Amino acid sequence: MKSYRSIRAALFSLTLVLLAVAPFSLLAQDSPVEVKFYYPTAVGGPLTQIFDSYVEKFNKANPDVKVVATYAGGYDDISAAVQTEIQGKGEGPDVAVMLAADLPTFIDNGYIVPLQDFIDKMDDGKAYSDDFFPAFMGNSIDADGKIWAIPFQRSTPILYYNKDQFKEVGLDPNTPPKTTQELVDDAKKLTKADGSRWGIEIPSDGFPYWLFQGFAIGNGQNVIGNNFDEVFFNKPEVVKGLQFFSDLSQTDKVMPSGVIIWGDTPKDFTSGKAAMIYHTTGSLTNILKNATFDVGVGFLPAGDKGYGAPTGGGNLYMFSTDTAKQAAAWRWIQFLSSPEIQSDWGAATGYIAARKSAWDLDPLKKLTTDKPQYGIARDQLEFADRELSTHQALDVRQILGKAIVRVISGEQGAQDSLDQAQKEADAILSQYK
């Protein structure tokens, strides 16, 4: 542990020295330029303490800038707070970590500043943007390829499984299910008839569309197209994916019926109540900390067309401010997105370091060697596609989410529910075509 802390300290020192000589000088200011920074936490763990340490070190090395951090709740909470502030006071945060999927809504409302302009002024701007994983950049650009946001708190869902329970029922603890059929077969062996243990749990509250997207992408059809004004909710591959999701509880009896709570799922896993779960890679550190058994991690099982997973999590957004604040805000964004901080962030949280070069640096490099579970989500990016992101993003996501819940709750069939969702989404998106 001592060596890990010394490595972190050395990396921080290097990063801060580099950023301290950033091209945007604000030293002419009489007082530090204040940068209001809002961030969410959607998983367990001491994320606030980690952010606070970043703020403290950045401010110490950059006396002409003062970052003031505010924890603003979950993703929906922070989105509501920011939009309320902007609409009410005409101003909000200068930088915020908010859902990557909300990009088109922020563009439509004129809330954010395109970051392409700042990148173009960098000496190594192309190298900087090319260092981010392409799967993450999909939710950072518009239809013309202009970069509006920087990937930061990014993730994909992954499969967690209890290796001890796999051994108990005669399954190979080093081989997670590779296909959805294998998922069902393994889950049947792991499920106990008295309800004390379920073979699989997949959350379906809050943002059920996200985990569901993995089934659709694996079947060869994402629910979102290349533009912000089209969705494919009722394509046959998507309907088949939702039917499979529903059958896990209603037909195969390997998953609890009804809505499964997002926040309860990791607890069910670490307590032994669920042998396998789908959850964000951002939960990895917390799960490893709380589990008393050997935790296995794998790709989401493949569908008809192969592996597939949605990207998720948050981007760094800059909101409209004056020139001095923009310069200070960009320095803060550069700091958080630097390879050194991304390496530290990924190792400390389990979120996927968004820059490729971060994986070649300690502590993340050492961590993935010692605990290979941390590299699974990164490797799955080869098969990942972008998260559902449209105009009026929240409304459209809720339409699909409600359709999914209707089906897994047994209220409506998959085809009828998704036909209804497609019609409702088209009614909203048609005005943007």
C-alpha cells in the first residue's frame, strides 16, 4: 500500500507540474478565477474523497485558479440542478460531469461550449483527442464529428460472477458464460428453488434501457442510429432481446420477477444472494472490497451476432462562461483527462480510464496485472457501441425504460410494448428532422 501511495504522489506531482505551465496564463488576475465544478456519483465508494483530493492538488499547483467542487447527487439530480440554475439564474457550473447521453440536449439548449475549439489550439490537439477510446468518443461528438465533451467517468456494464458458487455447482470458475444461452444454462444450475439464491440479477429501475442495450447490440441492432433524431426500438433484433430479458424471470425462473433495484444488486451479489449480475464496471472496486469470495468478471454474454455492450457514464462538459473562466475551466478539464489522473482514477474507482495511454501507467498498469478483472471492461470496448442519445434525451430514454419495465413486469408483450415506444419516440423526434 505504501508503494501505491508513493506512485500516486509521484504521478500527481508530474501532472501538476505540467499543468502549472499550461499555455493559458491567468496570473494577471487580481484574485483566483473561480471554477464551479459539479459532479455525480452513481455507484458506491468514496468518490467524493477522491474528487476532493484532485481539487486540492490542482488548486495548490494553480494558485491563479480556484476549483470549487459540489456533489450534486445522481446523474438525474445533477442534470435537473444544472438546468434549473441555468434557466432560473442564467448561470450554472463552469464544468460538470454529466451523462454522456445528454449531449444532444445540452447542444440543443445552448448550455455547453464546444471543446473542439480548445483542442484545435493545442500543439498536440489531434494526438490528445485520438488517445481516447473511439467507443467513448461516440457520445462526445455531434453528427459532424465536432467534439463537445471529454470522456471522463465512463463505463460499460460487465458480467460479475461468484467463482465459489460456480465451483459449488460444478461449473468452471474460470469460464463465465460466453453466450446468452450459456447464461441461462449456468443460471439454472446456480438458482436455488427456495429463492435463497438467484442465478442472475439484472437491474431494471432508474435507467433500464442501458443494461438492455447490451442484448440489442449483441443481436446486431443498437436502439440508436448515427443521428440524434432516430431510434430503432421495435426492430426484430431489439424485440428478441427484450423477450430474452423478460424470459429470464418469467419463463426460465433464474431471476427475480418484477423490477430489480440498481443499488441493491451489488449487495445481493456480495452477500451471495445472486450468483451473477450485470452492473457497471464502476462498481468493480466496491464489489471487490466487500466480497468475501473470488469475484469473476466477463464480457456481457454474446447474442445472435456476437458480443455487445453500450458505453455509459459521464462526460466533462464546459458551460458558457466568460473568456477567463473558459481558460481556467479548460485547464481543469485537461488535468482530469490527463493520462496520469485517468490512470489513478481508473485504479481507484473501477471506471474505465478513457485514454489509451493511461493503461500504460501505474497505478493502473500494475493493478491490471495484479487484478485482471480491471482490464475486462477495457477489452470489451472493441464490441461496444454508444449509449442511447437523442434530442430530448431524458424523455426518449424514459419512453424506452417504461416499455422495458412493462414487459419484464408481465404487463405487456415485447412487440406491443416496443411498438408503442417507437411511436412515442418518433412523435418527439420528428420535429427535429
